[in-house]
Amino acid sequence: MPREKKVEHYDVVIIGGGAAGLTAGIYAGRARLKTLLIEKALVGGLATYTNEIENYPGFPNTPKGEEITNLMKEQAKKMGVTFKLTDVKSVDLLGDEKVVETFRNKYIAKSVILATGSKNRITNAENEEKFLFDKGISFCATCDAAANTDKTVVVIGSGDAAIEEGMFLTKFAKKVIVSVMHHEGKMDCNEIAKEAALKNPKMEFIWDTTVARFEGDDYLEKVVLKNIKTGEEIPVPCDNCFEFIGYIPNTDIIKDQVRLTGHGYIITNEKMESNIPGVFAAGDVRDKWLRQVSTAVGDGAIAGYAAEKYIAESEIFHEVIMQKEKPGLTFIYNAVDAGSREFLLEIEKIQNHFEGRVIVNRVDIYKSSGIADRLNVSAFPALVLTRQGKVIERIIGTIDSKKLNDKLDKICAECHEFNS
């Protein structure tokens, strides 16, 4: 008989413990939200494997990635974040309560932040695993270029990332040898990058090749390429190899629920909101232009803040706006709109007139339209009338105070008769 899973409740569950997830945890924890962070492998994510990070603001002494992420972890713990080192088996994100299940536990949350990251696509050539991460095979020129000053490096790939990163490497390395699987002159990058690369005196191209295997003792010493037309093996001695053949986002467990791009990345808006209310995404798993530790931190900060606002708005919506005790009047406005501000005086008069009989709320959408979205209001100013926890009317645009008072008088009379 299967063992019954232990159920725990949280405000926020963060899946993924890289820079994005840790930052989201710091923000959520600081907001006094009960927060759980689940990481299946190594807290800190791929950044922990980076030998030196030269471009992370505030750390001029080129720290190791692990040093930065360890500080993030300690800060998150200080903010009260709970850590669980386990694998997420399934999620159900579509309801108001989000369910995240591991092998032994079921976690129920008001909000979920997906920070599952992505993994570098690798060649799967012989001996590759032996040299991954600080053993000679790298995936980030921005991170590791300086460590290859005056060295010979191999670049695998010919897309925009491969060629642009390869050209960046030429600022440091003495030679950059690029393995291209296409015939001479054909690349997968844009024409401008291609032309610049072909003119770069430090770049050398070996056409019609893929990787056969990697060789070396404790550290990579040679990349053996194979000509896909002739079968000839071409040994290329080098100090380091950079692979730029794409990424694979870690979205398997959510692909049937969250909207993804054709390549499997989570689609979000600038608030890190996915297509599912209360579900946010941050870091490398998100569809974005630049994937760096610093941009992951930015994503995580926004996601953590957005989750806090979502939970707060949820409580206001259910407990205040949609209360069932009395008729409700909610005025939705934008504080920067002069007309909306002026009508606040009328709302105050209405509140005074119906004191004790109508619950009057004011919702400013200047910073967040969350409550307005829940009320299906997209134009402002607007009034929403509720009764017994249900919307009975929406009034958009021009508002006639007399007609509004008459409506409320009628609703109050009906409620009085009903209660009598």
C-alpha cells in the first residue's frame, strides 16, 4: 500500500535553487511569507561551477560563482526560507491552491515561482562528462574568457551565440578555433556576425566537422574532431573548449500547464507572470535575451515581489472585495488620472451616505492591476457592484452619482427584505 504523503502549507514554493530562486526566496522571506525552496541538485545552480565571475556588480575581486551563491543561500536562510533538497515529481498549478509533490511530501502553496533553470546542450561525444565544468569544457565566454588569456581555445557551434562569444574570446585568447558542421562559408549565425568572424585574424574555422571525443588526463588537452564527409579525425590541441550549441530548459514537469515557447522556455511578462495566476518564472528557464547571474537575480527579485503582491491582492479580493455580509461598491481608478482623483470625493460622499449598509472600497491600479483583472475590469475609472460575494454590475467610464445612489438604495432595500 502506498505511503500517504505528508502535507505542508506554504505561502510561496520556489522550485529551483539557482541565483533566481535564491533571490526570489530572499524577497519572499523578507516579506514575511512562509517560503519553501526546493532544489534537486546543488543550491546555487550552474553558477556554482563557474571558476571566476568578473562581471557581477559589487564583487571586483573575481570571486568564484560558489562564493556568490553561498552568500545568497545564507541570506535566504536568514530571511526564514526553508530549504528541501529533493526532486519535484509533479505539480498542479491551475487551481487557487498550487500543489507541488515530491517523493514523500505534498506542498500546498498560494503561489509558485518556477526557477528551474536550463541545462547546456552538450555534444554527447566520448569522454565529455569527464571534462565538464572546470575541467576544460565551458559554456560561458563572458564568465571564463579572462582565464583563457593568451591560450588556444576551441569553440563548438556556429549560431549567433557561438560566433559572437567566439569573437569575444579573441579579446583574450591568442587563437580561437571554431568547429562548424556545415560546409565552408556556411554558418547558422546572422550575416553581420559571420562576416566579422571570417575577417577576425584570431579565428580559425574547421568546416564539416563534429566532435568525436575529448582527450586529456585530469584536464582537457585535445578535442578530436571528425569530418562528417570523409570520416577523417582531426586532433586539435587546446587549453579549453567552449560549447555553444544551445540550451535545454528544465520545463518537463510543467509543460502541459504553463505556456511555453517552441523551444520550451516559459513565456512571462515583465512582472515574471506566467499565463497562470499566481505562477511566476525567473532565471534561465524564462524566455529572455541574456542569461547571466545578474539577470537571474533581477528576475528573482521581481518574481519574489510579484508573488508577495499576488498573495496580498488575493486576500483583499476574497476577504474584502468579495465579502458576503453586505452589498459592496469598489471604485477602480488610476491615481495619475485627474478625473479619477476628482471622483474620489463623490465616493467618499456615497460612503458617508450608506455608512454601515454598503462596504466601499477604493482600488488604485497605478502600480498593479491585479484586483481589477480578477474583476474583469480593463478600462478605468470603473465601479463594480457586488452582492453576497458575486459581481452584479460593472460601470465603466462616465459615472452618474445620482443613478449610482439610486442603484445602491435599491440593492440595500432588497437585502433588507431578504434578511427580514
